[in-house]
Amino acid sequence: MVVYWIMKKFSIKTFGCQMNVHDSEKMAGILKASGMAQAEDQSDADIIIFNTCSIRQKAEQKFRSELGRIKSVKKKRPGVKIAVAGCIAQQRGAEIFKRAGHVDYVIGPQNIHLIGDMVKSEGVKKTALEDNPDIAGLELPALRGEKGRAWVSIMYGCNNFCSYCIVPYTRGREKSRASESILREIRGLAKDGFREVTLLGQNVNSFRSDTDFPELLHKINEIEGLKRIRFVTNHPRDLSDRLVEAMERLDKVCEHIHLPLQSGSTRILGLMNRGYAYGDYKEKIDKLRDRMPDISITSDIIAGFPTETDKDHGDTVKALGEIGFDGIFAFKFSPRPGTAASLMEGQLPEDLKAERLHEILRIQDGITLVKNKGLEGSIADVLVEGLSQTDGDRLTGRTRTNKIVNFKKDPGISAGSIIRVRILEAKKHSLKGEVV
Ligand code: SAH
Ligand code: SF4
Ligand code: F3S
């Protein structure tokens, strides 16, 4: 008798931040190592994983509609297993089974190392949601989605409890990896041809294990073959002078920092439990620019936090003008279950939040365009990421300052290479260039 072994296939759909993107790469790495293959399409997968985000209500809604859609898939192919991973999994837990009977597994971000065993288990519904005190000691294989640049986790969780934020509840307390384990991983990546690493954590600059963050950057900077080092995200309070010095001194550390401000009003920052006043933040920006005049600075802003007055909002608008960010991500405040801000008096109506958000975005768009116009005619090193998603005749990549540059396709240029590009034209969210 001939026994045919049919390889099971998995598909992962990812929502949310870079941490989730990289967690999905790790889950894919684990499943591949356990003998499964990545499905070309969700429709031919035996295991469908949703790696979810609950940072704002909108993110949760997106996932809910996906979950509804997938019900019919399970009806047609009852053998398909469905897993919910990520921050909604952690937050809602086994409640998900009640609301969505077609889900088989619920696995939180601290337990992704268990995904391989989980999907092999038969029958009953399973959860993996416990706190994982050993998470920083794990070394998981990752099936990386990109050529040239790679995500590398250096710390997990968050201790900050900003009053609006769900992350400390879904990702647990801060834990940092040992430096040798991080260095080993990055040396391996450099050997495999990766040119850029982005160090990941909810609060990377509070990294502390056997070394601190500036010291870790020094060590990574020495790795042969590696060309670029990035890191996200930074908390303004933890941006030390030593980190600024390290950024200035180390040639591989890129001239970009993402430093979420959240609000220009010191009163609102207090209610947000951010631990700095607007003046403190501005001082850090001045220090960064003093040392690195061409550094690009991006940020996050929340519009319409509880009790925010026209004056508070005006302070944020003023801050945008004063600082001149290269770009921002801005969001309407979204009350998240269990957070302090969701219970505060003085919640604002949706239309007022939307109005303020639009004003913030409109003003920033103007600032970004002026900044980008200033780059026209200059030449920049671009790490090529691949074909542009909107134009198959163009390649896309990023400058060291993290600006997206699109330029004409060339058979001699492949993803992962670093080339010199002249900036021809600035747009709101990207630059147009030509290879020199
Ligand atoms: N750890 C990162 C941020 C993670 S969340 C940091 O502290 O910088 C990314 C962004 O989402 C935050 O910076 C914040 O601007 C936004 N955000 C978080 N919770 C939110 C909420 N409840 N409503 C609206 N925006 C929120
Ligand atoms: Fe959330 Fe604040 Fe932690 Fe960032 S630092 S993840 S905003 S609690
Ligand atoms: Fe979302 Fe969790 Fe990241 S809530 S933003 S996936 S940490």
C-alpha cells in the first residue's frame, strides 16, 4: 500500500503593528519547521491564522468582519482549523469561542512559540493565554517576508500604562533579551544577506538586560555586512543623551527617529500618563537636531482625548508648526476596554474628534510636503524593497531617513541592494527619483 503524505498548509493574515508582523513571521517559521508549508492563498490553507490588533476600535472591527467572512469557508471545508492570535486573542480570550463558534484556537502574543503543537492537537478548542515570564529567552525561527531588511525583537511588553493604551494588558510586562542572543541573530541575518535590521519593542529605548540600549547599538554597529540599523518605538521620557550620542556617532544607525508626542498640551499629556511636559519633548527634539541637523523625525498624535478643549487641541496644532515633523500617524482617541482613559469623564463626541483629526492631518500634510520639497535635487542612498505596489514599472525603497522613494525598474537592480538615487519630485507621502 502506498501512503501519500500530504503537507498541510497554513495562511496567516496580519493586522496591527510591526510587532505583529514579526510575530507572524515567527509563527510561519515555527509551522514551516514543523513540516507545514505556506499556502499561496487562504482558500487552499488547512490552517488559517488571524494575527489581530486591538489598539483602536476600528482595528477590532476590521478583524470582526474577517471573522464573519471566514464562517462560510469553514462551512464549505469543515476540516479547516481557524486560529485567532495577537492582541484581541489575549484581550478577549475564550470569549471568542462563544462569539465565533468556528474558531478552534486562541493564542496570545506571549505564547506564539506554542503554535506548532497547538495546530497539531486534535478535537477540543484550545487557548494559550498565560503570562510567559521566559519570553525574552526564546529564540524562534522566522520566515521573513522581505529581502534585505529584517525585524528583530529586542524586548517584549510595556510597563508604561499610558492611560489610553491596551498594550500593557495584551503584551504583559517589559522583558529584554540578552544582548548575545540578539547579536547572534543579527550576525546570522547579515550572513544571509540582510542589509538592514529594525530593532523592535513597544519601548525600545528602555531596553535593559546585560547591557542598555546605547551599548547594544554600539555592539550591533560592529557587525560585518550589516549596513543599516533602525529601531521602533521610542518613548520620549527614555530618550537619553547617551542614546542621542550613539545615534550621532554610529555610522550604521539611520538618521531617523519615531518619537510619539501624542499631544501638544501638557495638561493632556498628564492625563495620558506620558511622564513628560510638551517643553521636555521639545527640548529632546532640539538636542536631536542640534547633533544631527538632517535627522528625520516622525510621531504619533491622538486627537480628542477625554476633556480636550479647543485650547488643548490648539496646543497640538501649534506643536506641529513648531516642531515640523517629517510625518505623523494621527488617530481619533478610541476608548479601549479596561483602560483608565475609557472611564474618564469628558469623553468627546465622534464628530468633534474627527474634525480635530482632519485639521491635524491637513496641517501636517502641508508641513511634510514642504520638507520633502527641500529634498528635490539631492542624492540619497536607497535600500530597494521591491516593485511598487501601485506601479509595476517602478521599484520602491527607503532612504536612511525612512522616506519612500519610487524610481524606474531596472533589471540590474534587485530587492535588498542599496543604490544611489537623485530625488526629482516630492509628493506628500513619497518621493520620485532616478538612479544615478
Ligand atoms: N509603544 C508605542 C505605541 C504603540 S501604539 C509608543 O508608546 O510609542 C501606536 C500608537 O497608537 C500610539 O502611539 C498612539 O498614538 C496610538 N494609540 C494607542 N492607543 C490608542 C487609543 N486608545 N486611541 C487612539 N490612538 C491610540
Ligand atoms: Fe501603549 Fe504607552 Fe506602552 Fe506605548 S508606551 S505601548 S502607548 S502604554
Ligand atoms: Fe495592535 Fe497589539 Fe500592536 S494592540 S498595535 S498588535 S501591540
